[in-house]
Amino acid sequence: MSLRLYDYECRHCGKIKEILTDSDETDIIPCLCGGNAHRIISAPGVHLGNQDAKWIRESAAALIDREVALKSKDPLERKLATNPDRASVKAYMKQKGLRYYENEKGAPPVYKKPPEIDTRSIGEAVYKKFRKEHRRIEVR
């Protein structure tokens, strides 16, 4: 008996599940919804979805209205609406003469820590001003 990981899709509820089963087992297994799940062909270890960073999709959403762009005559707008990846965002921005606000490479801005505040000199300045106006300090 050899166990293998297979993908099954239920024809009733539409869910896809990975199940560890015997390789000699049938291509149909019962689903939790009561329907039959059929074994489907899948590529192991391959992700075929849009693998760009989340900010690429957010950039595309900020550049265009997807519903309007799908009906546009401009092929770059339609491509950006259907496939918001790094290449289509870059091509669209180049055509429109746009660039990223933060920097040319599109990375987020670099955080710079503000300089330390010299509290000692501020305290001394407040003390000198107080002494100049009141000439004495009373402690009761």
C-alpha cells in the first residue's frame, strides 16, 4: 500500500480538497456534503496564481477602475484589469507617464528615526527664563 496526496473536487458543492489516499483507490470518494468528489489533475508544488506582492494589486486598483478598464479601447488598461501583475502595472504607468511617489523603484519609503531631543538644554533654557523673570525660587 502506498499513500499519495491527491486533489478531489466535489461536483455537488464545488469544494476542492487534498486527501491522502491509497494510490489503488477509486477516482471517486464521498464528500462531506453528501455528493461525490472526483479526483482532478493537479501540478504538485506549483502555484499558478498571481504571485506578485499585494501592493502590486493595490497599485492597479488605485490606477484604474476595473469595470471601466475591462470595456476600454486601450489594451494596456484591459490587460491591467484582467491581470494586475508587476509587468502590466509598469507598462501602464510608463505609457501614462506616471511614477511611484515614494521612489523610482516602487518600494515603500524608508523610515528615518527623528533625531533625539536634547531635553537637558530645554530644561536649562526654561530654568534660566524662570530665574530671569522671578529672580528666586521658593520651596515650601
